[in-house]
Amino acid sequence: MELSAKIFYHYTSIPALYEIVKNKSLLLSGVESLNDIEEASYSITDFEKDFRTLYETKNDKFINYLYENAFVPKLKEFEELARPDIEPFVFSLSTKYDNLAHWDRYADSRKGVCIGINVSKLQTIQFIASGFVQISPIIYDEESRLEYFWKNLADKLIGHKTFRIFPEIPQDLFYKDMGYTLISDSYRQMKYFVKNTAWKDEGEIRLAYEDTLAKDTFSKIPHLQEVYKDFSFPDMNSLFKQSGLDVLEFKLINNKIRPCRFLDISPVWGEGLITEVMLGPKCEQSKRDLELFLKSSGLNDALVTESRIKIR
């Protein structure tokens, strides 16, 4: 989904900031490692209900065609494919700048930092640009969810946002043959971008990577190469390895051993990626030392600022 703003904020600890800069990578945690309990609350039944609602109320030829030709006839295949055998890995940002609730929840009890990240730079990484790492605002209410549902399907099936690796295949043939797989991808994306309205105040933007989705996509390529012999396909496995996401790792998160993956951001490292590092209201980090560290790491234009929130 297109984001109107480009700079979003990641609240975290000083050690986590150090790891991001030193390793030029972002830690994507499994959803069970996150602080709230309303993750992945959007079910297959919810998705099927929303699709049927759009079909019955929107009076849109595109929705009608997909529902009748790519969804209903292959509902069983859709449901089998839509059940991932591994949870997604996510990296969370926020629209909220210098926000007390975020300092409390995510920045080491106000002792950490708020990192300004230019998401448009991340979107130029080839593995992300191909759609394997989704970047989107969290959806908190039903009206927004239905609108997001429609735009998500349109992006995937008209714009080929996920399947830019084979954009020239005739759409009508592709929809009937493989359309249900893209609808499944759309569900899995929505599943990890829909949350309870209780969390609406967070204004969350999320990067999400799901291993099953990537592997399903890779598994489709031989079939497509056989069917569409006149088209060439890039080496997606090489792009996968370059992203760093092919390696499953483990870290201590909230005193638990949890799976994680690291997204390599070195291809876009440098000016314009990290725009600001703000010290929290109770942060004891030397501003001067942090400025030297960032500059020595190639972040010459990153501002180091201090929170305006005063804590007695």
C-alpha cells in the first residue's frame, strides 16, 4: 500500500539501536514476541465474509470476476494455501513522534531512543520492491478494512505488486489458473495488518515477512515457466539470500528464546535512510558520543535530538 508520509518512527533501546547501526540490519521478530496480545486476529472466515460483502455490495466487475472465477471455484485450494505453517516476522514503526505512550511501552521505559526511518528508501530494496516484504499501516476498523481489502486485491491482481517477477503474462489466463494463490497472499497480508481498535492510538506501520508466502511464490515459478515458455524469470533465490531473510535465527526477547530474521539494509545505507535519532526523556546516552558513532557509521546527515517531554 502507498504511504502518504515517508518518515516513520521506531522506538527501541540503546543496545537495539547499536545493533541496527553496527550490523546495518533490522530485526524482524515473530509476532508472539511483540508486546500486545491482539496480533494476527483476522481469520480466514473474516476474509471470506469480507470478500462476500464486497461481492454483494460493491457492484464492481473486477471483484465479481475474481469472486466467481478465481475464488469460489477454488475455495478449497485457497483455504489450504491460506493456512501458513509459520508466523510472520515483523518490524514495527509508528506515525507518532516523541510520544509518551511509545516511550513507556517500547523504548526501555523512556531510557531508549526514537529512530526516524525513511521507508521510501527501504522500498527500493529489490526483495521488498518485489512484494516479499509487505509495508503497510495497521488497519483498526471495519470500514477501513474493506477499503484496504479492495486496494490490496487491485494492487496484486491489476498492478501485480507481488508478482512483478512476471508482469507480462495475460491477466485473464493467470487469474483463472493462479488467481486463488494471489488471493491467498492477499489474505495472509491482511491477517498481519488488521488489529483490534484498542490499539488505534499507536498509529502503527509494519514491515512483515512471511516465510511461507515467499516459498509458495518460489514454488510457482517452475509451473509458470512450463506454462509460459516465452517469458524469462529472474533468480529470486539469489535476491532472497541477498536480503538476509533466508536465515532463521534466535534471540532472547522479553526473556524468551524466540525466532527472528534480519533484513539486510546495507544496499540503501547512508544519507536519507535514518533521518533522526531522538534520545528518550530518561536516556543517559551522551548526545556527542552518539553523533560521532552515527557519522563514523556512514550516517552523516542523521540528526541527534532530545525528547521535549519533561519527566520529573
